[in-house]
Amino acid sequence: MSQIALMVFRETLEVAVVAALLLAATRGIPGRWTWAIVGIVVGIIGASIIAVFAERLADSVAGSGQDVFQAVVLLATVVLVAWTIAWMRTHGRQIAARARDTGRRIAAGTAPRYLMATAIAVCILRDGTELAMFLVGARMASETGATSLLAGFAIGIGGGLAVGALLYRGVMAASLGHVFNAVAALLAFLGAGLAADAIGKLCGAGWLPSGIDPLWDTEEILSQASDLGRFLHTLLGYMSQPSTAQVLTYGATLALVLWLGFRRLPASIASR
Amino acid sequence: MAVLRTPRLIIGLLLVAAGWVALLADAIPAARADDAPFEVRIAIRNHRFEPAIIEVPADRPLKLIVTNEDPTPEEFESIGLKIERIIPGGKTAEFLVKPLRPNRNFKFFGEFHLDTAQGQLVVKGDVATK
């Protein structure tokens, strides 16, 4: 059971971190919780469907179907995160100024709730597919009974959600009034990590050159497969054996998203 | 400030473009290595890799042929090799790995059974004879 719980926890964690940060970034947008739930439900349904067809997906595109699927999903997440940040940067002040009046906040714009919901759905699509395959396997291996499977699943999900809630609480409390700045910075690192992951998969599938690989090797010092390594990888994009292509992508994405989140706005938008 | 911003953006984009050109240039000599890939066969049996430690030659492309002999799916993953793919029970997956530099270790593992499914690719120091 503990192994199932651990696996479910790991897969839930990534989704929880993305969801927590996006929910913090879109503070003030009406209906964001409802849309987050819509995103979760759509993601779970989608992941279940893909898990059923996973075998065929793997056989298509000369065996690298999974790599391409993962890369596309990762890049889509990066675009959605960047877009949310860009939108909140331009419209956040208007939303905050009309904080007491839901109707006027809706008038100011609701686009980020759809972006956020799609990002959550897409994340679940990726990690959920893996999880579904794992659970099917665990059920097939008859040593795992249905009860301990369910218990492990519940503990894993609960743990992941707890970390997400703590992160959300922490970010909201620690940054008093400057929530958006703190969250935008964290999301920039997270997005850069996801983009580097996507490029790594495309290099691994032989679609892109990887340059010097690995550029550095800290696997012995802090393994990316260890629990701390995984967490730092999810949150900040820590890589133990990155290729040049991944490091370049990381830097470029980080710079782009930070610019989107902290760029100076023309006076006309800022004061409107 | 606005006057400064556009050139800075252009310089940034140029740097990224230069990086990618360098990568592509680096990829050409790799493509020239026209040796047949060195085949490595790995079986997954009872959630363990057989063999778990594999010596491979340096500077030669590799072809990893991973057969999952268990009935349950396994996710074959290696961080250093940038591989992560689910192999359903009873199926075989092939991975082409570009030439690796000598004296390096690349760990791989089965994400679904981390306690047992652990292995390592050891790249030998001497350059493979061609």
C-alpha cells in the first residue's frame, strides 16, 4: 500500500503545485475555484481515456508517440502559464481596484480562469495517464487487494493536496499584497523547468540536437530521482544531468516569463 | 527606457538563436558517426532489470531494446539519457541513444517499482574500436 501511496503522491504533487500557484496568481478573478474544479474533472476524464489508448499511442510515431505527446502537453502548459501571467500583469490592477464588486470584476475580464482551468486539465492529462497505467498494473498484480489500493490512492492524493494547500497558503501569506510578484517569479521558474523537460523529451526522441550532454552532472550529489530532487525539479526545474539545449531553453523561458510578469506597462494601461 | 528595451530584446533573441546554431553545428559531427548502433538488450523480469549493470562503449550510438516480460506495465526512465516511456506488459520498446562520452554512469529505473527496478549504464573509458 505504501508504495501505491508514494506513487500517487508523486504524481499528484506536480498537479497540486501548478494548481496552487495558478490559483494564487489569479487571485481576484471571480469563479476561479469553480473553473479549477472544471479543469480537474476534464483532466481526469481525459487521462482515463488516454490511459485506455496508451498502448496504441506508444506504437504510433515509430514508438516515440509518448515522448511527442508528453512534449506537446508540457509546452502547452508553459504557454498557458505564461499567458496567465501576461494577462494578470496587464489587468491585475483593475481587478484589485474593483475587488468588492464581483460584477465589475467580471467586466474587467475573466480570461485567466479559463487559462488556469486548461493548464490544470492538461497537467492532469499528463500525470494522470501515468498514474492510471500504474494503478491498472497494481490491480493486475494480484498481491494488491482493492482495499489497500483504494487506501493507498486516498493517502497519496490527500498528501499531494495537502502540499498544494500549504504552498498556496504560504505564498498568499508570505507575500502580503505582493502575491502576484512572488507567484509570477515562482511560476517563471516552474515554467522554465517544464519547457526544459519538453526539450529533453524531444532530444531524447531524436527530434532535436541536444548539444553537450550532460552539461554538468550533479546526479551523485542530489539525484533528480530522489524525493527532494523531484520536488525541486517540479518547483524550480532542478536538473541533475541537463543537456545544453535544456539549459538554453530553461534560460530563455525564465527570461521570457519574468519579463511578462514584471514588464513595465504603458502609462495608459497602468492607470486605467 | 522604452528605447533601450527593444534592442535588449533583440540581443537576447540573437543570443538564444546563436545558442541553437551552436547546437545544430554540434549535431552535424554526431550525424557523421555512421557506425551501426551498439545494441543493448534489457529485460524487465519480476520488476527488476536483467542485466542491471551494463557496460557500453563510448562515442558510439546505442540502441536500447527494453522488453517488459512482466504482465504489468512499467515506466522505463533515465534522467541522464532523457528517456521516459511506459512499456505495457509483454511489450518491447526501443530507444536510440546518441554517442555518449566516456567514463560516465547513467542510471535508469522503473518508475512504477522504484524499490527493485534500478539499473545503470556504464560508459567505458576506452574509445570503441571502429
